[in-house]
Amino acid sequence: MNRRLPGTLTPRLGLLGTVVSVAVLATFPATRAAAQSQPSPWEVGVSVGAGPQITGTYEHRFTPSLSGHSEATGFAGQDVRLRGGTGITLTASVTRSLSRRLALQFVLAAARAPLAGPSSDYVWTLDYTSRQPPDYTPRPVEVTGSVAWPTTDGEMRRLAAAANLVVRYPLYERVSLAFSGGVSVQRLEGELSPLGVTLFREGGHSTLSAETYSVEVALRPAYVAGLDLGTEFAWQLSARTSLAFELRYFAAPSTRLDAVMNRVVDNGGAVHPTTPSELNAVAPPHRVEFDPSFGAALLGIRYRI
């Protein structure tokens, strides 16, 4: 048997339901607005800047050879002091806030800079045994040469990746200071030219010819681990965008890059043409030692996503 509620109770329940519904609908936009007002924990940034770059030393050395004379020995080479000029650096970063002051950051930096340095004279000496007509008696022969060499220059390119911990300090209402530090890995490569290589050939009647070529040396890619340190001043332009001035330094220990003859820049009027393959077989270049540490002053934009 169905029992009906009193007529006076039914309107009251309906009125109560209406009030609850209106309250929920009224608080929903406020809750959503509050959620949207919370700053995003993710921030991306791009920066461009310049700073001093890599330095190094190249001791260009090889032992000359002479076809048909296994006893031949000698020395050839030059010393180059390389100084990195001011290079261009581009960085991109992704930062994840952990709290109001702490964050994790990933930085990717690409830099390229000219290399130049004075070279010592290019010198060579060759000792071998000659058998000249008419008697073909073995005779020791020593030949030497020296050439004033121009400045050696080139370019160094690098790609660095770093993972950092960031500590932020608010200075004013819209200005903040941040310090970052962590581990980094660099990839280095580049070119150097000109360097000297002399090839010796023995012609008819045991006549010796010496031809010196100017060559370009390619520095093969190498990887080195180190540290990444940074300081950043940020000025908030809007709720999502900031302008940042940054000082960043990548520190790494000295490293050696393998070198290979890349091309002939000038044959110096040589009669016999040569190729990089022949030069690498006769005079394989030594490794080049560099200090890969570098720094840059950068200006960029930060955006919260």
C-alpha cells in the first residue's frame, strides 16, 4: 500500500534541491578559476648569447718516409697555439618546478667559435742512404728544410646537454634570481688549416724531390663529461612570460680529439698531385689537445606552459 508524503513537504524538498543545485553551479566556476590561477610547474626557454670559447695546443708531428728506403728516418712538423675567439651560443631549456624555490632543469646548448693561433716554422729533415751513379756506393744523406708558416685557423663546434638543480630567490615583485648546477656532456668537432705535410720522392739517378702541401685537418667528434653552472635574473613580463639574462659556464677536463687529413688547401706548386688518403697513410696526424670549458652571457625568453 503506497503512502504519499504530506502535500506541504513536497514543495519544501523541491526548494531544497534547487538551492543545492544553484550553490554547486555557483561554486564550480570559482573552483575552476582558482585552478586556472595556479602557475604551471612547467617552463620552457630559449636564449642566444656569446662568450669566450675553446683553447688548445696542436703539436703537428710525423716521420717522413721515402719509397724504396726502409732505413729512412727523420722529423717533420710544427707547433700551433690555438685560441678560441668569441663564439655564438644558443640554448634551450625545460624546467619543472618542485616547489616555490626548487626546480629540475634540462639544458641543451649549441655553440660554434673560430679558432686561430700562431704557428712555429714548419720544419723537416730526412736521413737516408743514397746510391748514386756511377759507382752506386751507399752514402748517407741528410736533407733539411724550413718554411715560415702562416697563422693556422679553423672552427670548433659543440653540442652540450646538462641536467641541473635550480634554486630560485625572489628579489622584488617581478624580479627573481636563480642559481643552477649539475652534470653535463659535450660533443666536440671542428677543422684546422693550413698545416704542412712534405712528401719525398726519389727520381732517376737517385735525385730527391721534396714537395710541401698545405692541408686542412678535420677534428673527429669526441665526447667529454663535466659540470654545468648558471646564474639567471628573470623579469616577469606577464603571467606566463619572463625576460631572462643568464650567465652559463660549462666546465670539463682537457680532452684529445682524433685528427684526419680532410683536404689539400694548396699544393704549393707541387708537380705530383696527392690526395687526403695518401697523406693520411704517409703522415697520419696526431691527436689535438683542447680545453673544452666555455662560458656565455645570454638573453632569452621564458614561457610557462
